[in-house]
Amino acid sequence: QERGDKDSALTQDELIRLVRAWEPQRDIICLYVRWARQLRRNFNLDSIATLLCLSRQCNYTPLNFLRKVKTLSIYKNQKAAFGITFQYDIPNRKDINREKLNKEFLGLSVTLCLLQEQITESPSIMGKTGMRQSHPRTPYPMDINIDESSSTTAKKAHVTVPVVSHPTIEFHKKSSLFHRIWISINHRWLTLYITEHLFREDHQPWSYQNALVFSFQMMAPCGPGRFEFLAPLVGYCLQFPTQESIQSKRSRLREIWNNPTSFLPFGNTCLSQSTVEAKARIIATCFADLRDEVPSTCKYISYHRDSTWSRRWTMLRAYIFHFWLESVSNDSIKSMITRQTSIQSGDKQKRRITSCVATEHQEHATSTSQSLLGQDRSPKKLKQTQKLSFDGLRSITSSRSTCSSRVSPATSTPKVGMSTATAKEHLPCHSEIKDTN
């Protein structure tokens, strides 16, 4: 059904009519899904399909959906594992309708809720909800409803038949399915902009459409899982920490741009050549640099707003690193980075306390000197002060001269060759000098 921009969001009545219209065909659609052959997972194709479906639902092209609908924001958070928090949210742009997008995403949530509540109970599926579990899968009784019509009454009696078996299909729960959809969108966003940073050259034309196509092609040989998808991206982020390092390998990157299938091997090679300690050090430095990028006067920084090209590259690298560290196989690296982050934050706190104490001492000394300088310094008072100081100095000088005159030269200075004991006998004691004065 064709719709305008103003009435594209479904109302409650339209949603109810849509559900009722879909009701008779639901079991046939589910049966078709059940008979479909289950092939090996492919995160690259799954994420592409998710992008195409969600962008179409929101009436955007896939490219505009990635560039306009969502953006990355960084918040400084001392309680977080790496001192920062990542948020992938709707930006404040004038060329998008935030209210409309929120309604579309709400409709997506309702659709997932319908899937969870209805499809798992469909007689054509006979599956279960909840894919992840700690223990091995075991057979469990599945209730199959059989409707038996009575000859005397029009009412139907629902008879439940338990069948103990393994379900053939397992569904995500509502929250996990919603999370999986946005994870796919996040990773497609990452591949688009890492393509821009690595292969865009100065004073050369750039097409985001070509970059999107390249991002689809370059990840085609990756493994089935999400972390196999992230591995080559992490390799590039480790190999090129700065824009200067990217420029130094420009000729090699041109070769990769001309051959998208070479993107994956080069990234995996860069990742395998780095030691665990080097990976932890580079990633921890990246997180520390990103924390320093957030000004103390701002709550957050955004990728597409008031960010330099270098800051965007730091944000992109940190975002990729934090996804990759979610893997269980990277727990050792994650713990090393967490320790380094806590040590760095502790050192910064100590330096902050030391600087505060030094500032307080400096302020106290300044205030004391200012209070002394702020006393009454009229010419009369100043002359009296100078006179008192001169009289005191003259009295001290006269007393010392009197004392030295009363001590004879013979007794005040020991003769050469005189023993120490004899010299002490000839020197007057402190009490004798005091009495003579």
C-alpha cells in the first residue's frame, strides 16, 4: 500500500486489521519456512539482509539508512570497563523525522512480539523460544493442540497431546532478536566507515555507494560467525593507529581497493602478527585517547558532529575493539586492558589530587603575601619602620663589638701548636661572655 510521509506509521486499527488479514496465511508461511533447508550461518549475508529489510521498512535506501538514521556517540563513564560508553542512537538532524523513526522502530518491536507469541505455537512449526542454554539439549514434551468438533454442539473442545521430542526450530526471544537486528546494522555501519577511512584519498572523488558495495564484497569470504567478521577489521585497526600510518601504506591499500577479496587475508594477517601484549597495549591506548577526546565541558561527543577526521578514526577503532572484546576467547586481553585502564585512571586521579594540593599551597602563599602587602604603607609608617629596623641593627652591631672588645686577643684565639684541651681552657665559656656583657 502506497503511503505519504505523514501517514506512513500504522495506527492501532490498521495494525489490528493487518494482523487479522495475515492470520489465515500464517501457518502456510511458517510451513514454508520449516521445509526450507537450513544452511550454514553467514553473518555477512545475514547483516546485509537485515539492512535491506529494515531500511525498506523505514522508507530509506540502505546507504541513507546507515548515514542518516543512526550515529555513534561516546560518553565518558568512570564506572564502565574502559572508562567510556558507546551509544548507537538517532542523531539530531534536520533532514530526518525522529518521531516517524521512533514509530517505525516501535512497530518493529510489536512485530517481534507477535513472532514470539504466535509463531512458536503454530502447528506448522512446533518449535520453542530461547536458543541459548548452558546444558545440552534434551527432549522435552511439546503440547500439540487438536480441535475436535462435536456433532451436537458447534463448540470445539481443545485436546492437548504431549509429544516428547527435540524441536526442529529454535527462536530468539524478543529482546535477543531485537538486539541481533541492531548488531547487524552496527556492523554494516562499521564496515562502511572503515572503508572510507582506509581507502578515501585526498583530492580524489569519493562515492559512498561504491564504498557500500565494496563493504559487501570485501567480507564475502569471512567465516559464519560475528567474530570472524570482526577479526580482519581489528587487524586493520591494530596496523593503522593513525592517519599517517594509513598514508604510508597508500599503495598497498590501492591494491586492496582494486581487489576486494584481498581485504580479508590482509586484515587477518595483521591480527595474527600482533602479540597478546601488543594488542592489549594498542587497544588500551586507543581507549585512553578516546577518553581524552571527550572535553570536560561536554557530556558526549558524536561521530558526525564537531569531530575531526582523526577523532572519528579513534572513535571507529574503539567501537570495533569493544565489540571484538566481547568474545570469550579474548577474556585474557580484556582483563589486561581493564587493569591498564584502572592504573591509568588511578594515576590521573593522583596527579589531579597533587595538582589540587599544590594549587591550594600556592593560593595560601599568595593570599599571605597579599595580606602582608595590603597593610598600611603610608610614608610616615614606612619611615618609622625603616628607622626601627636601622636602630635594631645598630644595637646588635654595638653589642657584638662590645663583647669582642672585652675578650682579649690572647684568650680569643688559640696559638698555633696549642693542644685542643689547652685551647679550650683559654677560650671563655658562654656564661663568662654573658656575664661580661
